[in-house]
Amino acid sequence: MSRPPHPSDRPAPRDGRLVLDAEAVRDWSARTAEALGRERAAIDAINVFPVADGDTGTNLHLTADAAHRAVEAVFAAPGATGGSAPDTADAVRAMAHGALLGARGNSGTILSQLLRGMAAVLADGADGDHLARALAAAADAARAAVAHPEEGTILTVAAAAAHRCAAGGPLPEVAENAYEGARTALAATPGQLAALGRAGVVDAGGRGLVTVLGALLETVTGRAPAPLPPTAPASAAHPALEPCGPHDQGPAYEVLYLLEAGDEAVALLRARLDALGDSLVVVGGDGLWNVHVHTDDPGAAVEAGIEAGRPHRVRITHFASTAPGPGTHARATRDAAAGTPGTAAERAPRAVVAVLPGEGLAGLCAEAGATTVQTRPGEPPADGALLDAVRRAHAREVVLLPNDADLRAAAATAAERARAEGIRVALIPTRAAVQGIAALAVHEPGRSFDEDVVAMTAAAGATRYAELAVAARQSFTSAGVCQAGDVLGLIEGDVAVIGQDLTDTARTVLDRMLQAGGELVTLVVADGTPPGLADTLEAHVRRGYLAVDTVTYHAGEGAPPLLIGVE
């Protein structure tokens, strides 16, 4: 890894550092990323738990590299030189935040929480006693983030490191004790976790943490840590070991995403994801979380995130794509029970059912292959219309897009009744037609049902939506009192703008939505709007937002005057 020269290139003082200042944190982050880069392949080779997908070393390295880049960004910020250089609090918080944003895999997610736990203590002081308390806080925070902690893992190694240095003391002594405690605990992991014992290896995540603490020791003392004894890769230790890992019927997918949500919503999310799979880790706080779970239903895992808040950077890994295993068998068994063949060659036809306002928009989506249910403002579909549409689709697999928050319950009922008839239905909780359009745009019948649902769910969740309507009477709104005939700009369902002119109000709504960023604006224009409305708004976006593209659809009659989507 290339990086500009900085004080970490110089050796530590002969007797070691007395405090972990900002430059030392910078040094530690660089050494950690470099060390995990060197040991990546060796750690990958012993990865058998929780899934033998051979990527723990890679995930830890990518997480550490993200943490180091965040620290470097703090030092590169304007004013971060001379008397305005970052302090320890800035550096450790950046390291933890960078790891949170860049966390990969089960162990990378846990490492990010360990760094977050340390940062909370080191921000108040960075001598040996504070480091000892920071390691204890880190171990506790990481264990609390894992739904079902198991001994013999990175959590055990973290706890042992904290216990060994709990008495505190000078910084070099604390770092030395923490490293030795972790090193000793790592050697014992094969006797604590059956999967490791069968494979004849130590825990891969735990070995990665020993590397992190070794980099800290070298930063503090200037001495390279005692090397770890070589460990045979799992395949060499037990050639007959199944590459799928220790689970007889493990989930087929790993799902990770960043989530913007409050504490209460995350507590409910944990419970829902725990019921969907295993290896659940939710780390973070202060409104930003990193979510990791292994599941057979990745669409439901992402949908749970959408209900809790705003998920983004969604990453799905299909374990069977790199190694055959019980997850594949479990998924095939589940598909057979649902009436869906398990192999791509035998996959039954799939359909999308979408609820849409306006003849033009419904016709457009029908041309794209969707079975549509047309609605008018204030007129929900008739009872049974959604179930009838699912039946009309004549498919074994159906993706249902209600495109209206008020239709969620009716759509869920229709989905359940269709499932009872042997139809496999995934309900994506789209709340507006523009979210349904975004989902339909990425629909690919050729890929697996779960992967298709995940892609469509992610596209819908990444689309913010707005609607322009005309007030029918005087009323109180979240933006103030409106009069009959006023133009209302609703963003995410709430009145945000009250105006008198449709075009001016639309420009204001667009500006507010694009303040948070965006790459693509979708305009859905109904009949009866001012001539040239779409052209005016497209020109407004081109002038003010150079990197944003615009696409326009015509909804025809029976739709709100204007729908806006921002992806």
C-alpha cells in the first residue's frame, strides 16, 4: 500500500510510546492494513467458521484498509497541519468510522465494532490505563453486537486480550499483555469450537485480531511481535473436509448493508433478522449501522432493512457460487417445497405484478412485461384485485409491487393467499410508482428468484419519491395551512412544500430532494399538466446538477399531476 511519509515511518522511542497520540493511531492503522494484507491468504486458507468460504483474511484486510484510508483523510483535511493537526479523538473516531463503512464479512463487521468500542474510551485518554479499558469496552461491544456469540472465535480472543491487560500500566506493557493474551487464546480455539478441531486450525477471525494487536504492539514499542506458529490450511489438515463448512444445512447467502435508522428500529430489525438466518451481527450507532446476516431469504433480509430505515451499499454473496455445500441443498429443498425447481435449467416462468396509477404508466409497464393493476387517486384496487392479478400472471414465481404504502396490508394478504395456492410470491414494499419503476428496471428473469428480488428491493429502496397534488380543501399540513387549489409537494409522503404554481413547486421539490445527492431523476407526468412541464424540469436539472440524468414517462389520465423519483 502506498502512502505519503509520516512520523509512523520512524521507530518508536527506545522505551516505547507513553501515549497513543494521533500520529501513533495513524501508524497503527497503516501497520494493521499492511500486516493483514501480508497475511490475507494464510488467514483465508484456515477459514472454516461460520462458513468455509475462504474470505476472512480478505474481508479483514479490506475493512482495515478502509479504516486506514479514513485516518489518512483526517490528516489530509484542510488545516490538519501544524497547530491544527488532528488529536487522538479525531484519529480513533475516523479509524472506527472508516471500518464501519468498509466492513466486509462476519469478522470484518466484528472488527469494526471492536474499533468503535476502543474509540469511545481512547477519545478521553490514550495512556496505558485507557488502552486497557478500551480493550475491555471493545470486547464487550463486539460480543453484544453478535446475536448468538460462540466461544473459540474472534470474540474469545478479544476477551482474553482485555483480561490479560486489565490491570493497566504503562502503554507498552499493556500492549504487550494484550497481544500475549490474544496469542494464547488463539492457540486454544481448536479445543473450544468443534469445527476448528475437526479441521485442525485456529479461528481465522481470531488470528486476524492477533495480527491487529501485533500491529499495535509494534507501533507502541517499535519491536515486531513474536510470530505465530504456522497453521495448516483446512484442506491440508483434513483433505476430506467438506468445503461448505461446519453447518449441515447452512444458509445459502451472506447479506450485508449499511443502514440509516434509529435505535428502536434496529432493535426490531435484530429480532426479525435473527428469525431469518444466523451469523447475525449488527454494529454501529448514532443513526448509522452495518448489518450482516447469513440467510436463505436475502430478499426478506433487505426488506427488513427497508422497513427499519434506509439501507444502502447492499452486498449479497451466494456461498454456493464459490463452493458447493449444504446451503445449496437446503435451498433446493425449500424450492421444491414451494413448487419451484431448484436448477436454472428447470426454473419456471416468473412474473412481476405492479399496481400503477394512470393508463399510460400501466401500459408502459405492461410493455415491459409486468401484469398491472391500474388505480386512480383516492381509489384503491377492489378487494381481491391483487390476488386476481397474481393468478393472471400464470407464473410459479411472482414479484408483487404495491407501489403505495396504504396497500401494504392488502398486498401482504394477497401474497399469503397466493402462497397457499402453491405460487411463490415475494412482496417488495414499494411505496410509490417511481420505486416500482426502479425495481422493474433491474428485473432479470434469467437469474435466481432470490437474487432478482434482492436487486429489485435494493433499487426500490435507493429511490426517494415525491408527488405533486392539488389541495381539494383547506387543511393543516406538516408544512403549514393550505387552501383549496394550492399545489402540494409531498416528499416521502409528507407535505414539504405549499405553492400556487405547479412548475415552481416542482422545481422547489426537486431542489430539496437533490440536496441529499442523486444520480437519476425520474419524472412521471400526467395529462392536464402545464405544457412543457417535463422539458422545463429536465432543463432545471441539467443547469443545476451536472452529474444527474433525467428520464420522463407519461402517466396519461388517472394519475397525480407529477411523480418524482431520485435514485
